[in-house]
Amino acid sequence: MAFTAADVKKLREMTNVGMMECKKALTDAEGDFDKAIELLREKGLAKAAKKADRIAAEGVVCAKVCDECGVGAIIEVNSETDFVAKNADFQKFVQDLADVVIKEAPADVEALKACKMGDLTVQEALQEKVLTIGENIQIRRFERYDATTANVGYTHMGGVIGVLVGLEVSDNLRGNAVVAELGKDIGMQAAAMRPAFMDKSDVDETTLAKEREILLAQALEENKSAAKPKPEQIIHKMVDGRVGKYYEENCLLQQAFVKENKVSVEQHIAAVAKELGGEIKLVKYARFEKGEGIEKKQDDFAAEVASMTK
């Protein structure tokens, strides 16, 4: 019995299994939908697809750089439980995915799933992991930096946070161990201090205007209860000073360097560049924290127990 592309699409919508697997199932079933679904169930793929509806907010972030080509990648892969995230097989899978990103340069997550990982596609390997581990596993996001920058990967707390740092350096500092250590320090800084921006010039006007509005309201409120209220022009100067403090707290380059808080990150980079006799500039970084922004399921154990006693 012949089948069409629309039939493959329909089977995919019914089972939530990948297009290629659906096409193969329909081919083997000679176009019989019921038989195709049965074949998918026998392979466990339909069962794996059902797990995709479950919330995956745990997992691992991996940031790494290829020793040979210098390309860097950072990727987040989510699981349902922290127990699975600590599984050695799961962690190796994430490392292998980062290697695929480095080698194949996929445009997005869907393109990554179509890439080869050994004899399988990433999508097929992912489905196998779901079946083997028994949890929903999702590739959430990744970034890739090519070798035009000196890249350094930093992973914090066993993969809870990852940072990929891209430094623009002069030719004489390519492959320099001190530059690599600097990149690691910047990664540690970003991991610990959660900067919202790389540089103060990156703060958009809307954010800055809102911050000024809040700081001005705070300053005016403080002035009301002051023993000697200050003139309005002084209040505005106070706000300008507090905006500077906002930059120091929220912009990576303006933050106090965690290893020497008397200088900023920007000043520390300049000092290292001067000492090495070259040029170093932080041009980009990516900070991923596993599960950030994903709404986790909240279990009401008291209600669950109560329902069991009825």
C-alpha cells in the first residue's frame, strides 16, 4: 500500500516520533497506520515520545574548547532529575553533543538533531538515551565560537553553570597559557557574579531609563526624611553616581575582579595584556545556568498523601 508525505506527517503528529522513523515505519508496514504505530511501539519510540511532555529542568551545562582547532562550544541538555544529571553516561552524552556542535557548526537545535553522532543522528541517539535512562531528555540551547577568537570554556559545580569566553588577542598571545588562565578567571567571574551585560555600553536605553527612574524615586524619598534636605541638582548628581554603581554590579567588565577587588575586570585584562606585551579584549561570553527560566513542577506531597487516604 502506497503512502504520501502527508501520511508521514500525520503519523508524526499522532506519535510525536521523528519524520524519518515514521517514514521507515510506514514503509515496513506497507502504509498501514495501525501496523506502523505498532512497529514504533515495539521499538519503544512511541513510548519515548510520550516522555517529551514531562518537565525537564535539571541536567548539565558543558563548555569546552577543541584543543586542535580552537573552536569553542557551550550546550545545555536537560533531564527530569538531578540523579540522572549526575549519571556518567548522561554526562558523556552531553560532552559528545558539544563535540558535534564544534565539528558540524549547526545553525540551531533542530539542525543539531539532524547531525550525525557515530552511526546515528543526534535525534536518534537522543531517543535511545530517553529509552535507556527512562526520563525526558531535551537539548535546550547551545552557542559556538569559531577560532577567530581565543576561546576558553569554564564549567562550574559539575555542570550547574557553564561559561564560554571569547577573547580577541594579538598574534603573539595566541596559545599563551596566561591568556588561557585569564579566560578561565573571566569565566569564574561570570559564573559567580551573574552579570546582565558584558559592558556598560551594552545597557540599552530602556533599561537605563527605568533604572534612573527607580534611583531618582529612591533618592527623593530619602531626601524627604533627611535632616537637611539637599537641592534638586545634588539629587540628580547622586543618581548619576548610583548609575555608576549599577554598572559595577551588572556589567562584567565594570565589576570588581573577584580575585582582586581593588581593580575591575576591565582593568585586570588591561594589566595582563601590558604584562604580556600584547593586546587582549573580551569580545563575547555566554553564560548558561541549567534549568534557568524553566518552570519546575511543584509537588504537593501533603495533598498527594491525603488523596491516597480517601
